Amino acid sequence: MKSLLIFCTFLFGYISSAQTDSLPVADTLIKSDSIPKKWKLKAIYGLNGTQTSFVNWNAGGRNNVSLLGSISASANYEKKTLKWTNDFSLALGGLQYIEKGSKEGMQKTDDRIDIASNLGYKLKEHFYFSVIGGFKTQMLDGFTYPNDSVRVSTFLAPGYVSSALGIDYIKSDNFSIFTSPFAMKLTIVNDQVLANAGSFGVTAATYDGLGNVLKQGERLRGEFGAYVKMKYNFTIAKNIDLKSKLELFSNYLNNPQNIDVNAEALFNFKVNEWFSASLQWTLIYDDDIDIRDADGNIGPRTQFKSVLGLGISYKMMNFKD
């Protein structure tokens, strides 16, 4: 765990040292006029797909088709000492084997709903007294493959609700650090089977010697602690942008030395007005979530996801008084 934190600190320290006040290329497509605008609205729609088929292919392979759709939107308001930012992200993707006689259902490749809001009051240049809130969950059931009969997640299982009160240092639209000694994190497991199993850190059910449930598992788990969130956007080269985020949370009430980590890095490669490619890396560590590895061992582990996409992308930006 220490090595993980050192790596994250080094990564964002390096990124911060190269920060710039300029907007990424992708964010300069539409500029406001000389009149100040209170609202800045932006939305990016993406659709990526692949289709792979094999005929007498000696190296082997399975015929399949995959599709990934995503929406990333923001609505930001700024007037005098008030700054309010809102971000919404949604993605859903799946892969379907199309071999003759295959009875396997579609497998999820991505599934997320992520909403974040930050309301700040300006104290001095670059510093805001802010309250933030967030909500994360997924849309569809998740399974452990190849055994697709074991459901391990579903809508609001898990669901995460968070809020925090603290100081936000906003150097520019591309770099900010929010720190809070007063943060709340609520884990929701709105599925009794998963709650009874103690999934995602909630208290599991208790059973008698015959396996009968004496007390149902809890569906909610509250945590109170300290929270840090860093955001950084950077134009690496023409038509290549990086957007990154790092979240750290320490629970005062239970093992505060075990830091929850949520890190994301998104690389956007713009081919032209319509076509683009993206590479997203997501790293999660939560000491309260037990994961079974390939050898059957159960315990907290570092989660990592990589998504590479190539397809159609459409961007819409608007400025309003």
C-alpha cells in the first residue's frame, strides 16, 4: 500500500510540475466574446466499436463484436466570488461472441455513472471555501466470467455518495487541489444477497449452524474522514490531451492509515472533427473491499482497468449569460 501511495504522489507531483494555464486544444474550439459569460456548457458524445471474425485462422480466436458508448458533460457557473462546477459522466459497453452455437450472453466491458458537483466561495485569488458532493454507481448487473451465473454487482450495489467541506485551490481550469478534514462517504449495497455476503465493505449477515440467516446484512456503510482530490488537464501535443484525477480518502473511524485510492487518466487523440481515439486507465484501492483472485485467495487488492477506444466523437460547447 505504501508503494502505491508513493507511486501516485510521484505521478501527480510530476504532472503538477509541468502545469500550464493554457486550455487544452480540445477546449479552445469555441471561444466566448468580450462579454463575460456566467455559464459554460460542454458535452462530448462518443461511440466506439469493433468487429472481429476469423476464418481458418491458425493462431486461433473467437468471432466477436463490441460497442462502447459514452457521454461526458459539464455545466460550470462563475460570477464574482461564486464558482459552481458540475460534471456528469456515463459509459456503457459490451462484447458479444458471435460464433455458431455460442450460448454466452453479452459481457460488460464498461459501465459507470459518475456525477460530481463543487460549490465554492472565493476567499482570495485561487482559493475557495467549497462544499462538494458526488455520486457513483453502474447501470447493469455485473458477473464474474467465465461463470456468468454469479452476480457480483448491480445498480446501486455498489453505489457511492460522498460529500466534503474544505478549501479548494484552483490555479486554472486545468489544475486544482481540494483538501477537506470533514468528509463523508456512504456505500450503498441495495441488493440483499450481496449485502448478506458483506460485499463492498458492508457488514455481512450472521447465520446459525444450519446456514439460516439470523440477521440480514446491512445495506449501508458510512465513513467519516479526510479527503483530497486533485484534477489536472494537460495538452501533451497537438490533438493529444490528458485529463487526470486522483482521490484519496482516510476513514477516521476505522484503520485511518489505510488510504482509499481512486485514480483516473484519460488520453484523448483527436483525428479530425468527427473521429477520435481514447485511452483510459483507472486504478482503485479500497481496504474494505475483499476480492477473490485466480487462486481463490480473498482479500483487499488493487483494481486496475484499461479501456482503448477508436470511433466517432462529437463535441458541443455553449456559453450563456
